[in-house]
Amino acid sequence: MDGGLEGVVAAETVLTDIDGATGTWLLRGHPPGEVIAAYGYEGATALLWEGFARSGLTRAAIVEAFAAGRATAFARLPGWLSMARGRPIGEGVRSLLAALPDDSTPAEIAAALPVGIAALLRAERGAEPVPPDPRLATAADFLRMTTGTLAAPPLARALDAYLTVVIDNGLAASTFAARVIASTRASLASAVLGGYCALTGPLHGGAPGPVLDMLDAIGSVDNIDPWLERALDSGARLMGFGHRVWRGRDPRADALKATLLRLGPKVGRIGFAEEVERRAIAALHHRKPERVLETNVEFYTALLLEAVGLPRGLYAGLRARAERRLARACDGAAKDRPPHPPRRTLHRSRAEGGVRLATSLALNSRARNQTEVAARGQNTLLLALQNGGPHARGA
Ligand code: ACO
């Protein structure tokens, strides 16, 4: 077993069928283009949640449940927003999920995100939140709550396509994290919060913002090759390329590209981006001929969300959408079987001794529980540092 659990079968699932070698992505049997055209975000959520959140789910039922969830989230806004206002958007989303009650339903968790993120974006401009409209689907209502006016239908359709096509991608780091948390019988809100935290790193769902930073830094066609060579010489990763599972082309990247092109040939910086893409794949192939390093979903995610008019600081937050983590968290096998993969101890850690010491103190059970949780928090932090988390470099 290597550090990334490569080759370890961690779950059996009836959800998305993903084969990175053949480029297969089937959401309960449906390929990405079909899910976008025939189901949309709410219909895809119904497919994903069927048998987990409820049975007999339909697109209309999810539209209705999400509308009710947005109303609940809007009613709760004042308590949370005063604390989150003024913080970077990613931190705001983390606090939004942390503020959810433990007994929140799946629809309430999923619907809190568009309401909270729109309110955060408006707060950045000094504007008051706009109440949700229950007649609209999530993508259109999110854009309306963000700008205060109804979005042009092609933009709402493009955002809907994005939300639909990234709805599930198997046991990615964030969904795996959510599943681990749910397996201890922690609340769904806790599982989604943990999954979101795993998502935010730039090697995972945090990649789209840096994709745009990269396009900005390259600036012109003349600078593409020199910039890419310098970046690769310095050991940097090219954002939007490579994937833990997709060893060829990720079909979702192509579905998003097709969606982007439907917005019009002049939209955003598609021509320039395509040239960067072509040359980046060639440069990666030159450096790693034994490895297929292709465009991943985050490259066209970045371009699509930019074209829809959303700020780049928000992209990981948008991916925080709860529906995939909820389905994965509920997806049978891991429930009640918290994973405990074997590890080889290289040296004895002081924090482990600390946990034992803290739990052996004569405390009442409530204080003992909290002390143990705090001590184990230290242990978890230490393991994260050992695994090369970002703080390892900064400490
Ligand atoms: N740029 C430069 N080099 C790369 C890249 C890249 N984008 N991707 C992989 N490599 C290199 C690796 O450093 C490794 O080099 P080494 O053998 O000298 O150590 C080699 O190629 C082989 O790597 P893989 O095994 O194919 O990649 P791995 O599975 O380790 O990593 C990952 C996958 C983390 C996604 C990586 O490709 C990467 O960092 N990409 C850039 C960030 C990104 O776009 N993330 C979003 C992914 S999509 C998602 O998570 C939703």
C-alpha cells in the first residue's frame, strides 16, 4: 500500500461507475452529456440520492426540497453571516457548514450552500442578501441571489451543467473523508464539513482558481512555452492537468468544454486556453513519457465559472456542494465500520503518549470525553504534518 491507498479497494458502490483507464464515467448508467441534457442538477441529485436520502426521488421532488432548504437557510442567515462577513470566501464556506445543526436533512445541507455563498459574495460588495425564489432551480436562483437580477438563461444553463457534471467522481479524497466521518455515526453535516475541508487543497477542488492564475501569468501565446518550461523546471505542478484516477482524458472535461463553447465562440479566453492546454499536454508528455497526464475537469471548470461571471476565490466553495458527499456518506458499506487501515510505525510519537496520559486523568466522563477529543485533535494534526500537509512546510 502506498501513501495514496493506490490499489486498495475501499468500498463497493452502486453510484457512479468510473474507469480511469477507459475514460468511463456513468452516473447510475448515464454518461455526462446525457446527464446534463436529460437530468440537470436536480435530476442528477435524484439519481445520486435514490435509495439513500429517500426512495422514489424525482427531479421535481428535489427542486421542491431544495427550494424549501434554501428558505430554511435564508431564515438562519443573520446568526451566521455577521460572523462570516469580511472573511475570505473559503473560510466563510467552512464556517457556513460548521454552523449547520447536526440534525440537518440532506436537502437542507445541500441548499444552505447557494444561499450562504450568494450572501457572502454580496456582503463583499456591502450588499444585503437576496431571498431565494422557490420557483427557480438551484443554478438560476444562485445567480439571482448573487447579482440581484435574473441571469440570462444560457448562463444559468451553463452553471447547471457544471453542477451536474461534477456531481460525483467516486471515492475522491473529499468523498472518502466524508465517508470516514459518517462511518463513526457522526452527523451528515459533520461529514460534509470534513469532506469540504479535504476538497479545498490546490491538488484537488482548489485547482480552478490557480488555473486562472496560471493563464494570467502566461499572458500571451508567445510566453506559453517559456512559462511552462520554467514552471516544470522549478518542480511546479501545472494546474488543471493530471488526475489520481483518470489516466486518459476525463470525459467531464470535454462535457464542460462543450458547454462553454455553447455560450459562444468568443466567450472568455477559450482560444488562448486551448493553446495553453495543447502545449501543456505536450510538455508534460515530453517530461513524463511513461505517464498520461491529460486535462482534468478543473481546467474547464475554471474557464466555465469565469465565463458565467463568478469570482475565482469562490470555486472550491461551489464544489463544496453537499450532494455527492451526502450520497457517499450514506453509501452502505462504510457505515458502522470506521476504517482503520494498517500503518507501519517509523518512530514513536509523543502525541500518542499524550492521548493516553490525558485519558487516564481522573475527570468526569463529559470532561474526559472533551479532553480526549482535544488530545486526539493534536494527534490528528501531528499525522497530517507527518503526511506533508501544507503546515509541515510552514512550521
Ligand atoms: N504538473 C506537473 N507534473 C505533474 C502533474 C502536473 N499537473 N501531475 C503529475 N505530475 C507528475 C508528478 O509530480 C509525478 O512526478 P514524479 O514521478 O517525478 O514524482 C508524475 O507526474 C506522475 O504523477 P501521477 O502519479 O500521474 O500523479 P498523481 O496521481 O501523483 O497526482 C494529481 C495526481 C495530484 C492530481 C496531480 O496530477 C496534480 O498535482 N495535478 C495538478 C493539480 C490539479 O489540477 N488538481 C486537480 C485534480 S482534479 C480533482 O481533484 C477534482
